[in-house]
Amino acid sequence: MRWNKISDAVVRRLPIYLRVLDDLAKSGDTPLISSQELGEKAGVGSALVRKDLAWFGEFGKQGVGYEVEYLRSELRQILNLDREHNVILVGAGSLGVALARYAVRRCQEDESFSLKLIGLFDQDPDKVGRAYAGVPVYAMAEMEGFIRKHNVRMAIITVPADAAQEIALRLVESGVRAILNFAPAKLILPGHVQVANADLTLELQRLAYYLPPGQTEPQG
């Protein structure tokens, strides 16, 4: 089941709630959690927690709270994380390789993590045929066929900015519907494709605004 008219802001908070519940489930010490407790751990108000969850149904009882395992299971279904999804990464440079190693380690450490990185793609012939964290690197010419064969619907882009748009279009034309874009470029894609941008430079520049003014060089 899919829900209409749910804002992206709400969807973005659901994985945060799920992370809190995952941590509680690992400890096994907290079978119930109130909206107040969930909000504090997620960094939002309790009213917002209740409002967000109410879009999808009634999951708790007034005066009792939420059953951790039940709400965790429901959120996994809502986020489509109750089944495995194949993911590819395009651009096996330093950032791409680091992300690949992180993704593989995440799967190894958490059996419930259902986003599986199954292939890297790069145009450098010296990288093609190699493997990073056990994930093989394929030639760019193989990408479309690989996507269709393995029913890939999610991809990560870590290519240079001038190549990002072309790569994104190739992904979409092959069936990808969700892209995590690390390239410093705005992607112009059809409305049915969901894009999340992770621009490290922009985020660092934003954070610099909050630094205290004055001396920035190391003092001897």
C-alpha cells in the first residue's frame, strides 16, 4: 500500500524513528516507548511524532505508548524495507569506494538492512574487473543490461559533475527510480524519479556560517 499526499519532510523523519527503534530492539530492554521518548531520541517534538505516524495508521495506545517491535515492523513496511533491494553505484573513485565499503559493512553488521550494493560501474579500464569490499567493478557499457537483469531500482552517483546528468538519464531509462546523488550538479529528471542530493561542499559551506568570526589560522 502506498499513501498519497505525504510530504517528503514526513518521509525523511520515518528512517530516523526507525533508527531509534532499531537501537532499542538491539538492547531488548525497552518493549514500549512513548511519543515523548521517541521524539527526544529522534530530535523532534512528541506532537510531531504522533502527527507523522497518524498519516499511516494507529500504532500506539494513549497512556501506554508504542510497542517497539510492532512499530519497527510497521515502519519497515511503510518504507519498503521489509524486502531486499539491489543497489548499484556509478563512479568507483575515492568517494565511491568509501561508500561501497560502508554499504557492505552496514549489511554485514545488520541482517535487517535490506539495501544491498551489488555492483560498481566505472569507465576506467584499470578499475574494471576489480572488486572493493567484495563488490565487483563493471564497465559502463554493461550498466543498462545489469540494471535490467538484476531489477535494480536504486542507484548512487559519485561521478564528476559534468557526467552526472548523462549518467542519471541512462539510469532512469534502464528502470532506476531512486537516485542518491553525490555529484555537485542539479539533475533534471522525470517527476516519477526521486532524487536525494548529498553535496559535501555545500554542506561544509553552510556549516561555516556558524563558526565564530575572527582568527582562523593556527596560533603558535
